[in-house]
Amino acid sequence: MFYSSSLESEMKKLYNSLSEKDKRRYAAIEAQKLGWGGISYIMQLFGCSRNTIVQGIEDLEKMDETTIDNLRIRKKGGGRKSILSTQIGINEAFLEV
């Protein structure tokens, strides 16, 4: 056991609040900090697969300053469209009121 049970609990809370990419990267960082046996320990702690941690390590190796600044959770243009672009005649209806 590498961490105390109270610290493990806090780590699990943080892990569960992260996006999928961030979960991979966080698990990878923790596994790398621990050294030998770290991947197995983190796998059991977070309930993730070895492949998830390995992918996270690869993600971290590929990251540089430009990719850190350009990280997005969703594609640009996602989300709800403006009511002005989806409701035909909304301007006229507003002006009538």
C-alpha cells in the first residue's frame, strides 16, 4: 500500500470528477510517481485498466506547451445553437410584441 486510506479516498473523489482524458492523465501521473508497481496499484485503486494508464502515459509524452493551450473537451461549435438562428421569424415576433 502506497497511500493512506484517507488519501486514497480523496484521490478517488478527484478521479471520478475528471473527464475521460483527464482521468487517463491523472492515473498515469500517479502511476509514474510511484515507480515499480505503480501501474498495478493505481489500476486497483481507480478501477481502470492497464491500457488506460499506458494511453495516459503516451498522452503525457506527446503533450507540449501548444497542445496544453489548445485542449478542448468538446469540438468548437458544439452546444445549443442561438435561438436567433433556429427560430424563423423570431425578430418579427419580438418587434410585434
